[in-house]
Amino acid sequence: MPRGAVALFKPWPPAVSAPMRRRGKMEAVRTCVGCRSRAQRSSLLRVVAQESQIVVDPSATLPGRGAWLHPTFECLDKAQNRRAFGRALRVEGTLDTAAIRSHLTREQAEEAVTSHE
Ligand SMILES: [Zn+2]
């Protein structure tokens, strides 16, 4: 019998992986304040209010109440039109979303650059 043939009969992957697969990757799900649909945390952008300005929190580490948003202008506009940020972040009055806008602009510019390469 040639060397290595034995390897074919090894049970792989081990049985351990079955329950891991079922439980594993239980990624947190958040609701987008723009379109109100649920999405995985990693596909949404976290924003927090600082004074009357919204700042983006791409690493989701800033303290305080956060709102989650698809990183698209569409969802940003929806959220803004419905004043969803104020409600989600418990802030009264108008919130300045310029920081989100410039963040999205920057991201989309980067995407455009990479897709042309
Ligand atoms: Zn959305």
C-alpha cells in the first residue's frame, strides 16, 4: 500500500465541527435605522451622537447609545427624513449628519478606485 493512502480513511473533519457549525458564527443582528431591515452587525455602520453631531464609529467602540445604518446614502436619507437618528440616539432636535455623508463619500470613492483596477 503506498504511503499516504491511509490518510484517505481518516475521518475528517472530526465530528466536533458539527455542533460548532450550528452554534458558531452567531453574529449579532441589528436593525438599520434607515430601511428598518435587519442585517448583520458587520454589514452595518454604527453611528453615535456627540452633542448635536453624529459621528461614525466604524470600529463600533465608541461609548454611548449607537444607531446602526447601512453604509449607503439611500438608508442615510431615509433615516434622516424620518428623523430616525434622533429617536434611535435619544437626542432632541436636529442632528448633523455631515460626518456620515463624508464617510460614505470617502468609502464610495475608495470603492470606485479599487473596482477600476
Ligand atoms: Zn438600511
